[in-house]
Amino acid sequence: MKAELEYFECQKCGAIISIDVSKEIEKKNIYPMRCDAKQGGCGSVSRFIRLKKEYIKEKQLEEFEKKILE
């Protein structure tokens, strides 16, 4: 089964974390409880904003271009 990721931005530290929702039946109400330190977050309980996949792809492209230019 292919992983279906949802992306969220932590309101405390601004880190973007992802959650695999491919196994969940009710996808509308899935939000993280903690900012995942393994994904570069602060590790604390926080509030999150759900991000659109287009925004994430655009961010990843910008970061990739920065690495190329360095």
C-alpha cells in the first residue's frame, strides 16, 4: 500500500511534519498531537495548520534549487 501523507505546520516552531494517513478510515479529523522531533520539530505539544500538497511540493523544489546553487 502506498503511503498517503498529510502535511502540517507546527505553530510553535514552524517545522513541517508529515503523517501517513493511508491506514486511517476517517481522514478528515487527523491532526498530530506533538511536533515530531524526528522530522525536525520541537517535540512539544502544539497546534498545527494543515498544508496543501501543492505548497509542500513548491517548498521542496525551492530547497532543492538552493542546494544546487550552493
